[in-house]
Amino acid sequence: MTERAQSRAEARTPLEPTHDARHCLREDALARESLVFMLQLPESGLAAFVYTWVNGLGKAGSAFVVYGPEVGEVVADFIDGQPVSDDQGFNDWQVGKVTVRHGKPFETAQIIVAPGGRASLEYNFEAVHPPYNYGSHRDGCPGWVAEDRIEQSGRVRGVLTLDGRAIPFDTMGHRDHSWGTRDWYFSQHWKWLEAQAGADLVVHFWEVEALGRKVLRGYVLRDGRMADVTGVDVKFDHDERLAHTAVVADVRDDLGRSTRVEGRTFALYPFVVSPQVVLNEASMSVTIDGAPGVGHVEMCWPTAYLEHVCARDLSAGSPVIRGLP
């Protein structure tokens, strides 16, 4: 990472590098540590993510999902419940077809999804800013989400192979790393956004509704300065499945700046992470204050609620965003 990138977080207390390694969790099925790596390729009509996790009982899993209009039937390789030893770290982490190798903490990572089936992946991540950790917020990290978690955007390079066709990429991407408790059903709804329009213009926020309150965490990297998100106003269009098709977010930060993110969904995957919860994963072409880029918006819905509203007519009274292409 460049000295310039380091200076962007001048007001933030650095997180110890040891936190990019595997943590010691309590012996509990709800204790969980996870890594996510995101890839959006709107020009190729596809998106992908790699997700791997381990719980406090030493059982691990991984997911490799490729989706979008050019993919046809979604590629979804899952494995769960694989025993892993306590000394297997993220410097050489292997679960199913997924291998993760963290390099210098909070700076580089390599992800390999082995051939077999329709798709494989070589993905190299290089951070463009220091990690943002939720625990650095004055109110800390919500305990049902994690003890702490980091969000970080970066340059991603590599090759996605789909049905024998090699698709090289050199673009912006995003990752997160969380550790602690993960109680999926604690939250009634959330909107998680990551977007980049180059290495110097990045937005992330997570707005969650839980316990009768709204909780907000996130950051804006702009003009060489990184600042906490203090408020968001989000509007979105959706289809009959309540899957979001367009998003407009006005984001305020503690430097007094306002930043607008506009996104149009080009690939969507409903991720059933538990019997009670569905995450609508929408990969997007975005603009940030008019600058073109890529991003992703995840919306969390309780399964029973989603089933209820999708059995009704959602068109009546639904707002429509005007002005997006």
C-alpha cells in the first residue's frame, strides 16, 4: 500500500495486524469467523463472490457463486461442516475447492477456486486503503453481528474461467473479514453497500434495523481522506420478488461531505444463509458523484416476511426512482 493510501486514515487508530489472522473463538455454533471477496464484471454480464467461514466448534464451510445474465444457471459450489484444525490459518486456508492465502496483513490476499464443475477462479487482492473496522466507531460493533469486522476495497486482478472460457479481469473489488458472534435472525432488515469508482473514490455502509433501532456503520474515501459515515438516505426500485433493481444513496460523513451513489443491478443472487434469512445479493454498475464504477448492494430479509409480501401485489404504492438510465 502506498504512503498516500496510508495517510487517508490519519484520524483512525490502526487495527493490529494480528486481526487479519484467524481468531480464537468460543466453543459455540453461533461463534463465527468469515471472509468474503467480491467481484463485479458488468461488461461481461457476470459477478462472483467467494465466502468462507468457520464456527467455534471447528467446522468450516465455503461458497463460490457465479451469477448474471451471461452465466445462465447460477454456479453455486457449497460445502459446510468440514472439520479444520485450530492451527490452520488464513495464510493457507483450504475448505472444499476454495483456498485463501492472506499476504501482508490488511494489504494483499490471493484466492484460488480449483477447477471442477463449470467455473474456477484466480483472484489477487491489493488494498487501496487501510481497513475500516466497525469497532472503531464510537458505539462499537453490534454484538450480534461480530465482535469486530473490517471492510476494505482494493484492486483485484486475475482470471475467472467459466465453461472453459477464460475471462481475465483487472478492476476494483471489495472484501470483508468478521469474527465473533453471527446471529442471522437478530436483524429485521439491512442494506450493505460497497462501491468503488477507482482507487480514490470508495463508499461503504451497512444500515441495519434491529431491536427497534437503526444502526449505521461505514466510511467514505474521497479527496485523499477517509471518514465515518454519519447518515444515509436510500431509495430503491424492486421487482415482484422484492429484489432491488436500482439504488440511489446519499451518504453523509463526519467531514461534512455528501456523496451520491447510484447503482443499477445487472446480476442478482438470492443467498439463503439460514432457514430464517435471505440475502438478496445485487451486483451493480454504479456511479459515485457521477464517476463510473462497480459495486454491490446486499439486502437482508426475514424469509417469512419475504414470502408474505411476495404473495401480494407489490406494485401499488411502490416508489420508482426517476432519472436512472
